[in-house]
Amino acid sequence: MEDRRRFGFISELLIEWIIRLCGISAIVFVFGIFFFVFREGSGFLFHKLNIVEFFTSPEWYPSSVSHKRYGVLALIAGTCSVTALAMLIAVPFGLGAAIFVSEFCGPKLKETFKIVIELLAAIPSVVWGFIGLTLMNELIIELFDAPIGLTVLNGGVILALMSVPVIVSIGEDALKAVPDSYREAAEALGATHWQMTYKVLLPAAKNGLLAAVLLGVARAVGETMAVLMATGHAVTIPHSLLDSVRTLTATIAAELGEAPVHSDHYQVLFLIGVLLFTITFVVNITADLIVKGIRRE
Amino acid sequence: MTVLRESSGRSLHMACIALAMLVAVTACSREGEPTDLPATGKVVVQNTGSDTMVNLAQWWAEQYAELVPAVSVEVSGGGSGTGIAALINGTADIANCSRQMEPEEIRKAQQNTGQDPQEFVVGYDALAVYVHRDNPLNEINLEQLAEIYGEDGRIDKWSQLGIENTACKSDELIRVSRQSNSGTYYYFRAALLGKERDFRLGSRDLHGSKDVVELVGRTPCAIGYSGMGYTNDRVKMLKIARKTGEPAYGPAIETALDGSYPIARPLYMYTLGRPSKETRKYLQWIYSDAGQAIVEETGFVPLPEKESKKASARLEKVE
């Protein structure tokens, strides 16, 4: 009896520690990776970087023989434009689909929907990129009379399709987590189905829904292969949806393999990595503040 | 309840990001590592580099595997720069390269490994300039190409080349180029613009020889460059002259070898120091008639017999 109790005590302690370790490891990984990325780029950052040129020049000439220039303005513009367009498409579609799946459809349809959406999430990004390069390219040339179909529009639509599954499944979880007593109370007060969704469920699930949207944004900012192929990979600041762009992630993917280790080019690519980290960080912090603000209200 | 939801959502968020990064990191490191753990006791020759040569190298490897089952040649692409980097890091036995190794890279290889890189010319490639098959343009010269692709170049409309490209309504000339670790990119820049001048920004920089031809074949406004082996029936290869007024030649084996086609280049394979016995045998087979026949079949230009004999003899000497 005594032994069994002691065994139970020890194993409980052990499991608790293992779980704690799992939790901590996530943080350790994030900081470890940030440290690694920052260290690789720090030499250039502190000694050679012309910060003004880095952020304000659209001229990206890392492999020039006579005059190397590292300006990432066009790349930032590329990432922002593609992500913004993707979110403009994906957020209404994703949240709409989440509300439909969670509140308005029957159990049978719901199962089918979830399977199809999960299937959408399982398509590898290279395949998306190939669809962009071939099918979407020709479609955009046909529809808009554009000279080339590898554009912000192409990349944005592809990214939207890629982030919709994330938004739908997290958003649906958030809506499902609203207690049924809320629904019952709303119906008892005579609210219609839509009134209940709009006035009760959405406010109650707003944090979860915001998390869904943010995960979608993170997916869009971080996506590499599909945008590399679908946006045209051209260093320009876009003036319309039918211009080609190049994103920060695609630049790292395309050029890191070639850059000799610890060369200027290599370090600048890692600085772009730091920049990407910072962007994600700022997005998360902003969302955090918004959520806190809403709660205080 | 809301608080609970939020915290679980957040940690899920964090966990997802961490997991994604972990996967990314392990995937990266795995790519770089040599996989010389043969499952069946085979000897593995790692062969990586140029995207232009990847089809050729793969075909060689497949044919060689049938001939010598005990040796497995593993081929991957990524670009000439990537291949040389792998050679320097010691993760590749043979680096495929569609440009010559730069003095800086040779110095780095010596520094890192203490061995001299050995250069082997294994064939030639005529770099073709592609346009859509509906484009009425048939020939172009290097000066015009420099104005199209070079920094501060003045040509950005098809009408400036004296043609009416009816399939391309906007008349805008869409430049298709390669990513900057491609040997094709380096060679084309040097051939058109010399050592100092850069390409103009805003070209569509694609990530593979095949992608360039694929895109040009689907875009009536586009012009692009890639190895002549990648042609298909949606595109047209232009005849190229050196200067205005000089005769233009199409890319072909004869014009590449006699030097009349202006943008033909050797294809290289590099090894470090004295290559292993298996690697040497493989290179020797590449120089044989069977190996050189594959060069022609994949759309490249085989070495003249004299050259391949000489190279083969040199391999004996390295021994």
C-alpha cells in the first residue's frame, strides 16, 4: 500500500516535470532560433549596415560585381502587398465558413466540409506554386489582358487559399467553445439564429477568432515556396495588383544556398530573417494589446 | 471561460510556430548533409549543382546504375553556386557547374579542404533566347539583348525591336531571368554586359531552367534565356548575332562548336583533389561514347572526339 502510494506520487511528479519541460522547450526553441538568426547577421548589422539605405532603397543587387547594394524596401512592399491582399480575401471567407460550419449546417454536411477543408490544408506549397505558375498565370493573362500573370493578385489568391483552412478550423474551434448555455439564453430571449450568432456568439468568441486570423496572417507572411513561384519574383515596388513582386521569404529561399557562409550577402539574408521575426512579433503584440483593450471595455 | 479559451489558443499558437520552425530547421540541415549511408552496401557518389545540368546528370546516373549496380550516383540541383558550396563543405563528390569556378571560390576550397579543385569540361551548352511561339521576332543581337536586360537599358517595348507582337496587347516586354545563384545567370550577364554592368531590376527571376521555358511558353509578352535542351513546342528559339548587321545563327551543335553562335559555354564538373576510384571511373564513363551520346540526347553539345580522349587521358594521370 505504502509502495503504491509512493509510486503514484513519484510518477505524478515525473509527469508534471515532463509536461513542464515540453512547455518550456517551445520557448527555448523560439529564443534559440532567434539567437541563432541574429548572431549570423549581427556582424554586418553592427559594422557595415547602412540602415537608411537598407530600409529606403528598392535596389537589391547582392551579386553585383562592381557595386553591391542591399536595399529591402521593394521586398518589404512585396511581402506587405501580397499578405494584405491574401487577408482581404481569406478573412471574410474563412470566418464566414467557420460560422457556417459551426452554426448553420447539419452534422452530415459538417463532416464533409471539415474533411474537404483539411484536404485543402494538406496540399504542399510547391503544388500551390505550380498552380500559380501555370494555371493562374494563363487565367490572369486571359481575364485582365495583363502582360504576365505572375503578380500580386496571383500570389494573394494562392496565399488566401492556403490560409483559409487555418482560419476555418481555428475559428470553428473558437465558436464551438462558446458554452451552450449562451445559445440557450439567447434563444429563450427570442433571438433569431442570425441575431444569436451576431450578438452573442461572435463577441463571446472574439479572442479565438482573432487568434484564427493571426495564425492566417502568420501563414501568409511566412509562406515561401508558393509565393516564390506565383508572384514572379521581381524586385519592384508594386503599383497595382497586376505588378510582379518579390517577398522577403522568397528572397531568403532563393539566395541563401548560394551565399558563401559569413559573406555580406549571407549576413544580410539573416538580417532579413530578423526582420521577419520582428514583423511577426509586432503583429502578435498588437493583437495582444487589442484583445486587452477589448477586455477592459 | 473566455480566459481559459484565450490561453489555450495562445499556447497552441506558440506551439505551432515552434513546431513549424523546428521542422524547417531539421529539413534544412538534412538537405545539406551527405546521405552516404547506403541501404544496400552500395558506394554512393554525391553529385550536386547546376540546374541546367540536372537532367543530364540524372540521365547519366540512371544509365550508369544499370551498367555498374554497385555504385549509386545521387544527383540534386540547386544551382552552380550551391554545388560549389557543397564541394567546399565536403558534402558533394562532384559539383556540376555551368560556369567556371571563381578565383575566390578556388581559394576558399583550398583553405577549407587543403585540396585543389579539379576541373573537367564534360560538354557544351548553347544558351538559347526564348520567346513565345506566336511572337513574330526571329532574330536578335547581343547589343539589343544588353539594352533589354542591362541596368539603364532603353528597350522595354516589343515595338522598339521593330516588330508588332500582336499576341501581346500591352506591347510590354516581360524579361524573364534566373535567380542569382544560377550559373546561367552569371554566364548570361557576363556575355551580354561584361564584368561591371548589372542586370536591370524588375525581371521575373525564376528558380529553374525548365520554369523559364515553361513561363515563356505561356506568356506571349515574355523573353527569357535557358539551355537549348529545355525547348518545347510552345516556344521559339531566336537566332542570335553578335552585332547589328552581322549574320545571326541559331543554337545547334555545329554553331556552338565552331564558335559562330555567340552564347555557348562549356559545362563543368568539379572534384576536389584526387577523386575516389568510383568517382574517377564515373567521369571516365562520362567521357566514353555512351556518356557523350547522352549529352546529345538531353539537348546539349557533346565534346569533339579529340577533346574527350584528351580529358579521359588526363583522368588516368590524376590517378
